[in-house]
Amino acid sequence: MKFDIDIVGKIGSMALINRSGDDLDYNILASISRELKPGMVWITSGAVEIGRLDYMKRMNGIELTGRDDDIKTDYAAQGQIILLETYRRFIKSSYSLRQFLVEHQHFNHPDKREHLKNALLRCPPQKAVPIINYNDPVSYTENRKMEIKAFLTRNGRAAECVDNDETASEIACLLKPKFLILLTSVDGIFKDINDKTTLIKEISGKDETEVINNIEYYQAFCKGASRPGANGAGHKLEFVKEPVKLGTTVYIANSIYKIADILKGNAPSTVLKVR
């Protein structure tokens, strides 16, 4: 099977935060950045939470108040700078780093979708690594919902992409990578999240139908989410269905492990694939 790129990867917000110090986990971000290279596309969450923590540090622990959309916008605008500066600090100096701030329209509109695809595919031969995040600073909930409703009426489906797991899935469907890696704050998908011996190491099948049936079986074990506003493991499994159908092998793993170790099977993870 022909793949357009090697890896699409994504890290979640909570996997980037050091909760003991309420700060960006520089060790994890540095480790990831050192592994990034051309042929990889990286989706990063964290701008809103990192912006919130940075604002509180500068304001003696005081948080913003007001409308949720306004607060999210202000925190995201502050956090984006910190995120990209940190990736740039640790990525190999000979590689270019490019930021792509995407919204639902970039996946729902055919011309914008093609433009994004071509821009991302130009990165590997130009020795550039794209960093993607949802464009929270200019996202407005009411307007977004109206636009998505219009896309649904017109096309029968619509990507929303506020959840970066969905963004990673859309990018994987756009580029058809060999691997899709979703880094979280846990080791993978569990039958019982409170029992670490119940890690599901592989969800696979001999063909597309069997693997999708098996994914749906394990979705029934996924309850709740890691934080308010997060969609949890069940939605994560929902979003990876389409990439798996296209032949991409998906890894859901903990951000404390190196990408190379995850791919070699030297770190715990949940692997999803057609055998």
C-alpha cells in the first residue's frame, strides 16, 4: 500500500501539562520535538490550557472571567506563542518548522482541503515539519455551528475538528500516513481504566469490516473523559475508524514514551490495524 507520508502524530492537552507544578511539561515537549523530522505531521493541543497557566502566573493566580468563548480565545492566543516557541527551541536546527492553524472549513470545503493537503505535502522535500492546531483564537462557537449545519445540509457530513483527535483523523485521511500516533496521559485503551492490567494491546481484524466491529466492541468499555470538555477514549476510537479503513496503523500511547519506542513495540500502547 502506498502512503503519502510516514507519520501523523497528535498530543493531547493533559499529556503536555506537569500537574505537580501546574506548568507546561518541558521534558515531554523537548523529547517529542527532538524526534520530529520531515515526513511527519504533528498536531498539538494545549494552547488554551498553557495560555491559562501562563496568564495566572503573570496575574498572581487570578483567572479570566467572562464569556467562555472570549476566555478560550484569550488563553489560546497567549498559549500558541509558548507552544510554538518551545517546539522551535528543541527541534533539530536544520529543519524548518511551519505552523498551520486549521478550522472545520479547511476540511469541509473541497478547494481549501486540497490547498491544505498540497501545502503539507510540500513540507517533506523542503525539510520542513508542520505543526497543526485548531485555530481557537478566532473560533466563535455560534458562527461555527451555523457553518457546520450548512455543510451538513450540503454534503451530508461535516468535520468539526474542535477536538484535536478529530483533527488528527482528518489529517490522516487527507494524507494517508503509514502511522497515526495519538499521545495521551495514559498507556492506551483499557477495559477498566482503574485497572492498569486491562490494557488492550491490539484491536485488529483480517479486513476492514472485522476491525471496525472490534473497535466498536471495545468502545463499550470506554466511559468518561480525563477532564471537562474532553471527549474521552470512546470518541478517540470513533475518530480512528476512517484512518484504519484506509490502511493506516494507529497507536494510542502515553506521551512519556518515545515515538520510536512506541513504533518498535518497546512501550505499552493500543495498536489498531487491519492485519
